[in-house]
Amino acid sequence: MFSLIIASIDRSDFLINYIKCLDYQNFNGQLLIGDSSNKKHLIKIKKFIRNQNFNFEISHYHMPNHLPHQCISKLVKKIKYEYSMWICDDDLLVVSTIIKCINFLKKNSEYSAAGGKILFVHVKNKKLTAITKYKLDSLKNRKSLSRIKKLSENYQVVQYAISRTKQMKIRYNISRRDFDKGIGAELYPTFFLAAMGKIKFFDDLFCVRQNHERRIILRSLNKIIYEKKYKKSIDIFIKNISLYLSKKQKLQFHIFRKKISKYFEIYQKNVIFKDNLKIRKKRKISNIFKLIFKGNYFILKYYYQKFLIIRNNRDMKKFNILEKFITK
């Protein structure tokens, strides 16, 4: 059994579908929900939970005016199982793959987390319009700084994985509101996870993410890099990870601080100031096919990509289950 944390706001329909999806897969662990929603959505989700019987534990907490990392930092204290992760309310997980990952972690103590393949399903005007891959590579180098360096050079959200709860509590140890929400929920715990140990990604479907009109998009780092909150958050980010490694490896703090500061500069150069030329080229090709196929373009595109990307029957069965619970 394992624990899941979801931080949600004003998306009770996504939460309801998520709970149904877990139940359909015979999930028997613990689900902790930190909900910052308005009254309308709160009433809806509370009524749903109250009127249903599930074979797993659901704890729903109203957390008004909380940023995601604030919700998570409170909920990690309530985790009851040895393995856990947090996930968005629109990212559907494959329970059987998580169990495979947990069994791997039990046998491989040098790994801090394990996951699998992730797909993005694009939804527009209540229609499934496309499927794309969400690339994640294993981090297998035995040295912490080498893993951080690799992540800075080729950033991926490797925290889309199940990890040990004792380490998750360390990664989500910041509850202050003046900490940047993008750094608090993603960047900080992702780099921290790489610092803690190797990360394994199996060739099994692990998660289906939903890209939709109601998706909460974080502000571009180009727009926040010069803000005082951003600089303060990065200082805490570098300090905390450096302190963790200094204590773990019994080396001087300034050695790690200098290295991680350098690697973060590499991350900023590669991610914040990236070239969008490839995206523009893809859009031009897409527009040509839209003119050819007109009204059937998105239907044909979706099913073509589905069978092109999902190559084996095992993953197709898993995907077909999750597809039933995509919110349109």
C-alpha cells in the first residue's frame, strides 16, 4: 500500500473522476486531498465522498488560500505508508505500475524514486485532440552532484515517481507563502529528489496527464526571474539541498553550495532562455493537415497518435482504463 497527496483548487469534477479512477483500479492505500476550492466545488466533492464507499482511505482537508507546496507540506505529516507521492488532480496514475516501482525500491536502497512512461492527452472543447509523449530519463549516476548536473543540463520533472516517505517529508519541508509556488511544488523537490538518490523509469505506462483549458499554467520563468520572491526562493533551494548533501556526505557546505549554484545557472540558461523554433515549425505542419482533413482532423490525429505511441498491448489496456476517466 502507498499514500497519494493531491493539491486541488476549483476542480471538483477532476477530483471526482480521479477518485473513481483509483477505485476502478482497486487502489487500497491512502488518499490525502488538500483543497483550496471555493464553496461550490467544496460542497460538490464533500457530498461525493460522503455518499460513496471505497476500499481505500480518503481524507479531504479544506485549505483556503494555500499554494500547492503549502498544502503538501501539511499533508506529508499525515502520511501513514512507507511509500508516497504527490500528484495533480488532472494526472491519472496506473496503480499496478506504482506497485512494480515500490517492489523495485524495496530491493534497491540507492534509488530515491521510481516511475514509468508518461503520456499527455490534450483536450479541447470537450474533445480528445492529441496524445504526446512526456519524456523522462533515468538518473543512474552514483554521485549526487553528477545527477544534479545532468538534470540541470536536460531538465525533466523526475519527481513524477513514487518515493520513500521519509525522503518526501524532507523535500516538502517549506510551508511559507512567500516561497515561489512553481519552485515550491516542482523545481525544489525535483532537484532535491535527484540529490537524494538514483531515479529509475520503467518502460511501463505510469501516468496520463491531461492538457486542457482549465489547466493551471505556471508563469514563465522569464517573467519572474528578476522578482525578489524568486531570488529568495532560489537562495533557500540552493542552501537546503547543499546542507542536506553536506551532512549526508560529511563534506564542507560551501563545496556543495558553489557547485549547485553553478548547475542552477546552467538550468536557467537551458530552460528559461530556450529557443522555441521547433514549436513554431510543428504548428505550421499542423495547420496544413487541418486544411486537408477539416472537421475530422483531431479525431484522426488522436487515434493515429494513440496507436503510434502506445506500442504494446499491456500499456494499451492500462491507457484504455485511464481514458475512461479523462475529464472533458
